[in-house]
Amino acid sequence: MQKEENYFKTNIPGFDELTGEGIPIGTAILVEGGPGSGKTIFCLNLAMNACKRGKKVLYMSFEEPEYRLRSHISKFGWDTKEYEKKSLLMIKRFNALDIARSVEALLSEAKKELLIEVQPVLIPKDFKPDIVLIDSLSSIASAFSGEESRFRVYMEQLFRYLESNEITSFLIRETSNPNHVGTSFVERAEAVSFLSDGIIPIYNVFYDNGKRGRAIEVVKMRGTNIKRAVVEADIIPKKGFVVYPNKALKGKYILT
Ligand SMILES: Nc1ncnc2c1ncn2[C@@H]1O[C@H](COP(=O)(O)OP(=O)(O)O)[C@@H](O)[C@H]1O
Ligand SMILES: [Mg+2]
């Protein structure tokens, strides 16, 4: 038996039952799904749960500004201020174009592409997180559009940096088609699946009877015995993301 502290638990109700022992510490996990499927809420939820247990969390937003993320969080009854004051939480908005420009400058200095240091371009120097969340890789990728190889070098460096610092990371990736989840299909230069240790797709479900729902699954998780099923999920006001691990999707539906 592995020690419990080798695994990260999201403490999102029901979710951890899908991952067996949990998410191995220091691994990089993709959180994938269509617009509005709940990727941001899922990640904010697990971030707050981690802070509650005294973990240091860096939430890097390339989409929504800090105040909007704080407002989402407060609607679910969590208060970011306490954790920000204790330096357990840092929510920081980044500009993807700035990152792309810095990487370009570093690459032209470095001569050998693989020598670039992503640390100064991405992770604030004075903050040593246990957990990093990136919302989203898709936004970073679009800033590199037309420079796919540069994006790939950058991603490789980023994954290596996270791994060597034993940071458990959740990297959001927006997919326009659920069939692209977990595949190496290249959507805007995002062939990052092969770099990741785990893949968690979140779905919008459209049932035949006209109802809509949410679903989640774990399609890949290195080093743990996952439950292979697409199960119901929900986002509940004042509570947050909830997963029903024993409710596999039934009936006629399509995943969007
Ligand atoms: N306070 C809330 N209470 C209930 N549901 C919410 C709340 N905030 C957002 N949601 C739901 O979450 C969805 C958006 O989730 P989000 O995580 O932002 O999606 P994305 O996958 O695009 O990041 C919204 O469409 C809404 O249905
Ligand atoms: Mg989002």
C-alpha cells in the first residue's frame, strides 16, 4: 500500500471514487470539455478544497480576470481572502500574448530550443505552489497561433518544470467536439495529451427528452486504478461541483 500523501484528493463530493487511490502527487492532469461544461468551476472547487487542507495553490487565469474568479468562488460560499492572506492561494491573471512574446525572446537568445527556462515566464518567483491550475491551455495556444512548434517547446518545458518541482497540476483544455477528448487530435496546436499523466473530460449532456445535464469521467490516470464510466455530475448553487460515481449515464443522450 502506498502512503496516502503520495496521492492528491480533490475532495469534490463523489469525484475521488473515480480515481482509486487518488491523483498521484506531481502529475499533470488535463481537464477537458466544451464551453460551459464546468471546467473552471471544477478547478476552482478543488483549489479551494486544497487550500482548506493547507496546500499552496496557484490559479493562473488566461481568460477571466481575478475579480470574476473571486466572485464565482464567493457564490459557492468559499472565501478566498483568508487563504490569500495566509499566502496559501494566489489567483493571477496572465496575458497569453505576453507569454508568447517572452518565449519567442528566450528562444532566440537560447539558440538551442530545449534550453529555455519557463519558470521566469510563468510561475511567480516568490510563490512555491503544491498545486497549479492553468485556465486554459487553449488560450495560451491561441496566442502562439502560426507558431505551433514554439508552443510545443513551451509546453514540454512547462510539463518538465511542473514535474521536477513535484507540482500537481490541472491544465484546462477546451475541446469543441467531445470526440476529441483525450485524443492527440490537434486542435489549435494543442497536441498535449501525450505529455499528460491524466485526462478528466467534463461533458454537457443533451438527453433525448430535451433535458440537459452534466457528466464527467476519468479516461486516463497513470499509476491508479480508475473507474471507467461516464457518470452524472452537477453544479449546485452555494455548494459547488458534485459527482455521482454510481450513476452511469443511461438512456438516449449525446455528449456535447
Ligand atoms: N453560482 C453558480 N451556481 C450554479 N451553477 C453555476 C454557478 N456558476 C456557474 N454555474 C454553472 O457553471 C457553468 C459554467 O461553468 P464554467 O466552469 O465557467 O465552464 P467552463 O467549462 O467554460 O469553464 C455555467 O454555465 C453555469 O451553468
Ligand atoms: Mg472556463
